[in-house]
Amino acid sequence: MLQEIVISGFGGQGVLSMGKILAYSGMMEDKEVSWFPAYGPEQRGGTANVTVIISDEPISSPVLNQYDIAIVLNQPSLDKFEGRVKPGGILIYDGYGIRRKVKRGDINVYRVNAMDESTKMDNARVFNMIVLGGLLKIVPMVSLENVMKGLKESLPERHHGLLPMNEKAILRGMEIIEQEQKAKVTPA
Amino acid sequence: MAEAISLMKGNDAIAHAAIRYGVDGYFGYPITPQSEVIEVLMEAAPWKTTGMVVLQAESEVSAINMVYGGAACGKYVMTSSSSPGISLKQEGISYMAGAELPCLIVNVQRGGPGLGTIQPSQADYFQTVKGGGHGDYKLITLAPNSVQEMADFVALGFDLAFKYRNPAMILTDGVIGQMMEKVKLPEYRRRRTEGEIREQCPWATLGKTADRGPNIITSLELGSAEMEENNKRFQAKYRVIEEKEVRYEEIQCDDAEYLLVAFGSAARICLKTIQLAREEGIKVGMVRPITLWPFPTKLLHGYADKVKGMLTVELNAGQMVEDVRLAVNGKVPVEHYGRLGGIVPTPDEVLEALKKKMDIK
């Protein structure tokens, strides 16, 4: 198993921490993992991105130019990474921040309306966990159990009270994808 | 009990490994992309457990001179910074080389020259292995290519520094410093007692005892005849290090027609390039120098008869390439590929460069 993933969005959307939780979850499954952030000034409001690799084998380059999965959470991220998804790969986007349609026809595209959903859940901060739930429904690369373990590991202990809310958000993300998939196979 | 595997940044691994090695003091000043070193040390507060001093100095210059003071007392002392800060430390590093003081310096490089950028770079290669400060001296230079090696080379750096009474440097960059990977941290060792330091470092200025004269630590020698003798002693030591301490990794070199030569983060990128090249039937291998000084000159010289060409891949405008050319002495073409100022090349970009520069159809 080798998953080469990029997550990209505005600074503050939880891009880096979502990557971190994914990396921790991979580690819980005894996989090799790497997490390489764009650590520049973009963290302060521009576009932030992180490359996460989860693999059965030792990881060679932590820096990539093509990805199995791109998760894009704003327009600049779509512009930057759409062309860099491997043919047959996956692009996941949040409809809220995206102003144009995805052009590529040779990749699988999924929409997770996490921004709308986090507003409904009255908690903007679980936005990234809804996206993560969507990702895990599409590609179950790590089990929910290990994601929760990873989440626990990556959160400081004083925030462990937030774990149930995060789990709820992940499950909600999974449901969104499930509904989208049903909508796709059932002709209107 | 077996030590657990953790997930952390390269910078964090340096900090944790230092505490576990039994380091006596860290003196530093924050600068991106290495500030996590002092951040993690401050949070871990080892002064409460091992007694290790962690001090944020008022400047990089102060920090390196605090290291000089600690090292003169035989202590395990270290500092870390990034390129512009390392430039500030050069006077102190030269003085420590001249006074034959062991210490560990970490440079998590960023793009220069000047204040430059905060993104990864390997443009301080020349500064590190060719001098940096004034005078004829050498720095033992280790180039980790993973978070695990960041942790391991703290111990290796101190061991070599004390074995030869010479400063050692971990030369890394923003990629390895900022990325998170799995790491197994070393076991805890207790800090040495003063008695143990006196035994290990009979030269240390820990206070004169009745059975010997005073120890003097200085790089100053006004008599040039004596200074020449000092220099000859340094040079003899450097030849021993060059003979005994060269470290490197050879990757898929057995059948290689072309050789990549890369260190640190660039070597990680090249690992993937090798895979991509071999999928296309191009037989590529890599020599990864682990010690940049002493450099694996003999090893590369040996490959000059075996391969059609060599390509150094560096995050700079072509620095290590000069040492590779000296090693092969014109026997085989040696080219360079690099990105500058904080841009990190991707594996396929390196493959394109290899094909173009080695004229592989």
C-alpha cells in the first residue's frame, strides 16, 4: 500500500493538523508515514499545504509533484494541484471555497461540503474532521479506530474533551460521501 | 522496556536526543526553520530532570561563546541555528577549532545569501566543509537524511567531537527539520559527574588539582613557531579523521551505469528518482555521503572506472560537485543539478536533469 496525499487550503482551516492526524493514524497501523508541511509565511492566511505519505515500504522522497489524492479546500489550491493528481487518482474538494468546475476528466472527483456542514453542527473548528471523514469513506486507508487513536495522540491532553465531537464530525463526513454516492447511482 | 516509536519533526528529534544523551547545556537563539529545537527543550524543561541547562541567549554570537565556555570545562554543550545565525557563529567556531574544543552545532539550512528565505537549502556546504571561519581548520560534518538520523547523529556528533577534541556539525535543512517521520529515540543516559568529566577530559578547565599544572584553553599563540606546531598538530588530527571517520551509504550501485551523489534531503528525493529511472530501464545508483567532511573521496574515486557519469543533486548552485570532481579527477563526467533559494526539486525533475546532462536517450 502506498498513498501519496496532498492537503491544501487557507491557513487556519486545519490543513496541517488534518495531515498530522492522518500521519498518526497511519503510524497506529504500523505503516511508514511522512508529513512534510509548506512551513512558510503562507500559514498566516495564504494557502497552506502538507504532503502526507502512508506506505508499507520505507518512504523515499517526502517531496512529490504528483499525488494519488489531492484534497483542495480553496480556489488557489484547486488551481495549484488539479494538474498534479495522477491519472485515475482522486480529488476531493469543499464546494464552499471553489468557484469553478474541475476540468480533469481522467480523475475521480468528490465534493464534501464540510464548510456548510460544520456551520450546521455549529462548530467551524470540526471542518477539517468532516473532510477527513469524507476521505476515509472514499479510501479507507486507516480504520476509524486508529484515526481516533491518532487524534488522541496528536491532541494535547487538555483538549481530549473534544474527541467525541471530532468523532461525530468524521462520521458526518463519511455520511456525506455515502449520500453523494447513492445519489450518483440512483438516477433521478 | 523497548522504547516506543514516536512521530515527530526532525528538529524535535534533535532536542529529545540531546536530553537523552546527557547533554549538559544548550545555548541558542530562535530562527526559522529550527526554532522547534529550543521550543521543545523549553517545554521538556530538562533542568528539572537531568539538570541540563537550556538557555536562550541574547544573540547567536553570545550562544556560541557560551558553548565555548561550557566546552572548555569538558561539558557536553551544543547550539543550533539556521544559515544567517550560523554565519554569526563563525568566529566562535574558528576559536573552538583553534582551542580544540569539542561541541555540537546544528545548522538547519535555509535559502540565502543574506537573510534570504526560510525555505530549505543546502547552500551552506562550502561554509561548513571549507572553513566558514578564518584559519586552517575542519569541522566534522554529519548530514542526516531522516528524522531518525537527526536523533542518532546527536550522539554520533558528540562522540566524534570528544574523540578528536574538535567541533562537530549536523548540517541539515528545512525539509528534514520540519518533516515528521517515525523515530525511535535513544535510551536515556545520565549526565556525567564532575569526576567522570575530569577523567574523560584531563584538559578541561574545571579547577586545578595539586597533582598537575594549570590547564589553559586558548586559541591565541603569539609565537609563530609555536603556532605552526599547533597547526601541524591540527592537520595531523584531520588526516586521522579523514582516514578513519568517513561514512556514506551506497544505494543500488552494483549494476549502476550512472551515479547520483546527494546528501540529506536531496538524497531522499534522489531515492525516488532512482526508482523512477529504473522503471524506465536506466541503471542509476547513488552514493550518499553521510560525513561531508571527511568526504568519501576514495569511494567516489573507485566508482570513476565503473560508471559513465555522475550527477550531484544539491539544493544549491553547485558546491559538493567540486569535491566529487576532485575525487574522480577528470576520469568521468561530473555534472550538477540544483534548485536555489529555497526551492526543493521533485524526483521527476531530477530524472529529467539526469537524462539531459548525461545525454541518456
